[in-house]
Amino acid sequence: MADILIVDDSAVARAALRKIITSLGHKVVGEAETGAKAYVEYIRLRPDVVTMDLTMEGMSGAEATSKIVATFTDAKIIVISAMEER
């Protein structure tokens, strides 16, 4: 099974993803609530897969994804994002 890093600024979303991921037999090796922390945690943990929210304060998920992929070309990142529109 895969080692997974969850990146989302919502604690509720991180908890829901953790529940889904672990129920499928994967291991959550870390969590990050900002894009900047996601990059640091990726370097430290070298997970098999990252789930990445796009809209976060500071460094966005898109920016963090670009930075991770520029350094680690083999990175596997799944974008999971909910955007509310009126």
C-alpha cells in the first residue's frame, strides 16, 4: 500500500481524507495545512502520493505542486479541491 501526505487547509477535509485513505489500507504519513509546509513535508517524508488542495492561504496548492514537481520529477500528486461559487 501507499504512503500518503494529505495537504489541505481544512482540518475537517484532512480528517475525512485520512479516514478514506486508511480504510483503503494506505498509510497517512503526514499532513500539511499550507503549500509551504507541504513542500517541507514532501522533502522530509518522500511519500508515494500527495493529495493536494488548490486553494490555501500563502503558497497555493498549485504553486506547491509546481515546486514539488520541479524538484522531484517522479512525484505523484492528486489534486482534490472544492471551490464554492455563487
